[in-house]
Amino acid sequence: MTALTIQNLWKEYGPQVVLESVSLTIAPRAFVALVGPSGCGKTTFLRMLLGQEQPTRGTIVMDGAPLPREPGPDRGVVYQRYSVFPHLTALQNVMIGPEMRAARLAGRLWGKARKGLADDAATLLHEVGLAGAEDKFPAQLSGGMQQRLALAQTLMMRPKLLLLDEPFGALDPGIRAEIHALMRRLWHEHPMTVVMVTHDMREAFALATRVIAFDRPRQRPEERERYGATITNDIALWPPRVAGRQTIYDADIPAGDEDLSRFAIQPGPPRPDQGALR
Amino acid sequence: MRLINLTPGKGGRLLLGALPFVVLALAYLVGSALRLADNPGDKLLPSLGAMGRMIEVMAFTPDKRTGAYLLWTDTAASLFRLWSGLAIATVIALVIGLLNGVLPVMRALLAPFVAFLSMVPPLALLPVLFIVLGLGEVSKIALIVIGVAPILTRDLALTAAALPREQIVKAETLSASSWLIAWRVVLPQVMPRLIDSLRLQLGPAFLFLIAAEAISAEGGLGYRIFLVRRYLSMDIIFPYVVWITVLAVAMDLALRLLRRRLYPWAEPEGRA
């Protein structure tokens, strides 16, 4: 149950102010979607939550303690690209996290420990819909399958905070709807708080409990450099969507069901002969 | 149909590929026959028969003085030097290149120095090597190492540094230490490139080997070529050159197969 408190956060690169006076409290088990135009600093904000970059001013507190200054296993991440290791098979990609945590020198497990881990990994792969793809390399998987794999790889570490950087931005609409259903289910079933950066409004409202918009209040060219983006809208969904509980949003989608074909539009009657119109 | 859209089939590719070889062989045969018709004692373009006789002498007849089969002892001596040099260079490249590519502190410390070293012309150092390390095997192996290692190192460091930053951060969120990132994430991904880089360095490695052997050696492929040069023995030099080329091509092929076997995910089409 991970809460985040962000107080008066600033990020500057030299004279350029990217983010200014961002203050935000994120409740445990929230699913926060960050939206905003490109270049408004939402990815920079996510990187600061990850520990990959440090704020220029301000503090980030996670569960009462200041955020560590580098990335760690308590915060998982899925990017739009490069989230899985191309040199490992799907199963190895899911196993590598626990393997590296257990064996600090060899980074590999053998024998019984390996067998147990492989079983867990295969179960999780099944859960994200990748059963049968265990021995495939990422290059042999479609974009949607790679993102499912990335989610499984991250969830193996049981992160307290899951950070998503436009994870589904490169996928086709159909594939995206399927993976949204999966994402909702994973958020319900795994005890984590999620922060997702997206440029897709529909996606934000389809998944999140709270949608936060970043934007620059000052847009004139001579102001853009010295005034950063900040929170311009903070919308809690109503009626609320609650982790692990069925709400109005899930009423028509039973938990664990991601088969969306029922909602497909039925083919209409055949069209009249087009040739006659020509 | 445009020329750009014309793709040869399997047989056509084989035929076209063989054509330059056939042309070269024919040109040699004609040239050789013409010169020999003019002057039966000509040594510049010996006939195939003459070369065959010398191959027989070098490869399958024991040397009168030492009782050794010269082609094979020469090959063994040269390959020992070449492989020792390449092996040492590869180990150096792996250690320094990885340190350099993974750790920014090491990059700041080593990258300018390695870049500087790689610009030293190795052959200019050959006299120094002979004086300091003596005329034995060590100086010849050292020349190959000095010539090949800096380039392998820089290539490896560049490849390691070019891995997407996301992968390193991702590994950190999967609890990896700096060591584990190098061992399980970076090393396996630079190995295919290292093998390719080694393939490209086979040519320079042979150059350094033959240069060192030409100046001072008691055996070896380069030594033999420069020895018989004094007698204008093209009937030995040509077969030796062809043999060296065949050796290099075989090594190149072996490395390519090794890469395909060990790192199927790195094949261009991404097919395993």
C-alpha cells in the first residue's frame, strides 16, 4: 500500500525550467494517469519518480521515506520500447529479476530454485496471455505481446509502485483494448500503485482512478524558457473506480475476462451493388 | 524491367558468384602460357604443373635438412602466433571495453587514453618490440595485440554505450547491481558485435603477423614467403598466398557460424 507525497517539485535543465511547483499526494492503490501535450515534462516527472533523474528543488516521499536517488526493485517500469531484453527468451526475461535478486554474483539460479522460479514465471506468463511463447525471443513477438511480457517481467518483482511511460502508445486500437483489459485486471489483482504517462485521453479515463493534466500556463515564446509546466487539471473519476473491487466500470466486464469480441459490432446487411452507382 | 528489380535465383547467384574466380583463373592461365611460350625459364607466372610440384615438395615431402613438412610447420607456427595474439586482444577488449562502456567513471578515465593508443601505428613500434621483447614469439604476438586490441576495445565500448538507457534502468528496477548489469545485460548483447569485430580484424591481424615474420623468424607462412622471394620462387609464393587466404576465409566462416549458433537472437532478420 504505497502512498506518494510530492512537495513543491521543480526541475530545471540549466536556464530551462521544465516543471515548476508541482505538489501532489497520491493515495495508496491509486491509478494515476498523467496527460498533457508533448514536451510538458510528464516523462521527466515519471523519471524523477523512478529515481533516474533528481528534482532540482522539492521532495518526493514514498511511504514516509524520501525516495532513493537511483532506480530500485520497489519501483517497476514499462516503457513504450526497449522494456524487455532482446537477448533473453520470454521465460528468461520474466525470470531474470528474481534470479539477479537471489544470486548477487552469478545472476543465475540452478537446480531446484531455478525450477521453482521457472514455474512461477510460466504461471505469470500464462496470466498475461503469453502461454506457449515461453521460448520465443522478443523479436519474434508482436508489439502487444512484447508489452505483455514487459508487464510480466516487472510484476515478478512485486513492485510497490508501477510506472508506465506511454506503454501502449505504439499499439493498434484493437490490441490496445485487449491490453487495457489486462492492465485493469493486473491493477485489481496486484497490490500496487500505478502512475501512467499517456497522450491518449481515452486511455487515461479508461484505466485511471485519477487523471492529472500537466501544461504550461505561460505559452508566449519568450516565456516558454523560464516558466515550466505545472498541474493544470486534477480530475478524480466519479463514481470512483476502486482497486480490487467491482465498480460500475467493471459491471459489464467480469474480472478475468478480457474477451472483447462480445462487444464487436455485428456486420450489417450487404450493401447494394456499387457498380450501379458508377 | 528495371535492372534494380532483377533478382538472380539460387543457381544464378552461384553462377555469378563463381564468375570472377573463373575469370581470374583463366586470365592467369592465359598469361602464364603466353609468357612460358616466349621463355620456358620464366619465373614470374609459373604453370599450374610447376606450382603443383612445389606444393608436393612443401607440403608432402620432408625437408632435407630438418625432416619437417615445411608447409605444415609454417602453418602451425603462424596460427599459434595469430591465435595467441587474437585471444589476448579479445580478453583485453572485453575487460577494458566493458568497463569503459558500462561505468561513466571508467569511461572518463580510459576512453581518451584508448583513443590515443589506437592511433599509434603498430608497425612503427615493431623495432621497439624486437629490441625490448627480443626476436622470439613474444614480440610477434605483442605486435598483433597492439594492432588489434585498441580497435576491438573501442568498438566494444561504443556498442556497450549504445545500448538503450532504458535497458540499464530497467535492469536496476529488476534489482541488478553494476556487476550484474555488466554480466547479464551488457555482456551478452555485445558478444555478437565482438565476434563481428574480430572477423573484421582478421585481415589486419594477418598483416601484422606477416610483417613481423618477414623481418625476423625461424618459421611461419610470412617468413617462408619472404625467404623464397630471394629466389623469385613464385611457384611457392602463389600457393602460400592462396593458403593464407583460405585460412582467413575459413576462420571468418567459423566465427560467423559460432555467432549464429551462440546468439540466434542477434541474426539480422531476428529469426532464431
